[in-house]
Amino acid sequence: MYPLAILIGGPTASRKTQLAFEIQKKIPSCIINADSMQVYDELRTLTNMPTEKELDEFSCKLFRFIKYPRKCDVGFWIENVKNILKKIKDKVPIFVGGTGLYLDSLNNTISPIPKIPRKVNEKIEKIHSKLGNTFFYNKLQKIDIEYSKVISKNDPQRLIRSIAVKVATGKNISYWHKMKPNKIFRKILFVVIARDRKKLYKSIDDRCYRILKSEAIDEARDFLKKKEKNYDHPLHKSIGLRSIENYINGESDFEKTFQTFSQDTRRYAKRQITWFKNRSENASHLEFSDAKNFLLRNI
């Protein structure tokens, strides 16, 4: 069991990564990405990945480590986390990201769902490509009503995963979630950064504008030209990608693209806030400076 972990969560544009950088300046530590989009090697600007300079300056792991079109799920992410923990020894792992499911898996430790055979996953994905989200969600309601209430009917990744688990193991995901897992950490310091809603939305607007004015449009253009496409891949659901695609195709101007991108990002931030409010067990919800002081005082 690893002695200590720091978890930093919160909505997009709440300065989570900046807090991780400032904590690392104070203690021997390793920053581990807990954002489900920043694990991929594509759309780095659109997903607001730390810059090359930042990744080089700070000790960072699990950013851009998966090549498209391979997918990452929480189980695969946890496997890589465990491998990193074996190597960093006396450094404190700082997990930072807005993917509540990833952080929740560390806080409560992921359920021991058996590895799903590749053939099963491929078969389920093929069926999903033909029948779609609505069919899969209706199916999920029949086999696992409990889990159907906590995921979106428009979340293909989790819908496919839930059906694949049932097919491969004979048990639904809710059954496996109730299985008592083994803890990874002896102590966890979990902070969720809270921000005034108006200030958060201003930060989102500023970030979206900066992203569009930098390399995001060129990145999206190159990504959309790829010959090998998997439209069920999470990257194709990246916030802002569709609005940028419309801009590239001449279907909207820059201002409309910016407004749509910003609005979609605000909606995502609301969902994140709700997640962390309802699911972040044992977390302290603090403003940035208070969160920093809390972590340094309790390490």
C-alpha cells in the first residue's frame, strides 16, 4: 500500500494543473494526469494539455501516452498508475484532472472487474455502430437499472463498456462496483477547487478564445483528415471539435464558433461541478489558495 496520494479535482478552468505545479515546487512529487482526454496524443491544444515546456519542467506522467485510435478506460488507466507508483518510490503522487471517474477510482479504489476479452469488446463495438446509443441504453435499463441512472444515454463509451462487462462476466457493472476492492493508498488528501461561478465562466471564455487563436483549428483539421477513423472514440466527442469542424467547412464564422465552444464548455463545467458535489467522497471543496494551504499543511 502506497503511503500518500494527493487528488486535485474540479471543473475545467479552475486552475487544477496550476495548483499541482505549485505543490510540486514545495515537495518531492510526481504529477499524474487524471483527465480522460489528455491521455491521448491528439488534439493537445483543444484538450488544454500542459505545454511542452511545462511537461519538461515538471515531473509529469500519463499525458499524451496513448496513440489514437486506441481507447483508454479507467481500468487501463489504473494499471498504468500502479506501474508508475512502483517507480517513483519516495515521491508523492499528485493526481490532477477533471475526470471524476478517474479520481473516484483512486479514492474508493476501482472495482475488481475482470479483464474483458478483446473479441468481446470488438463485437460489442460493432453492434453499437449499427444500433446506436438509444438501443444500448434501453438494453442497459433492462440488465442494470441502477447503473443506467448514473450515466448519460449519450455516453457511448460507458454504454459499450456496461454491455461488454455483462456479456463477458455474466454480471452487470453494478454488481462489480459493490465488490470490496483493495485500497492502493494509506492516506489520501483530496481537494476539489471551488470557484465563483462568474469568475469560472470568465476563465472559460478566456481559455476558449486563447485555444481557438492558437493551434486548435490546425490540430482539428489534421485530426479530421485521418484515414483511420473511429467515431466512437472519445476524442471525436471533444468539446469544441464539432464547432471547429463547422468553421473549417465554412458553416460558421469565428465569433459563432467561439460562442458555441464557450457555451458547451460551460455546460461541461456544470456537469463536473455536479459530479464532484455528489460523488467526491471525503474531498475538501476549497478556493485555490485555501486548497494550496490545506495540502501543504497536511502532507
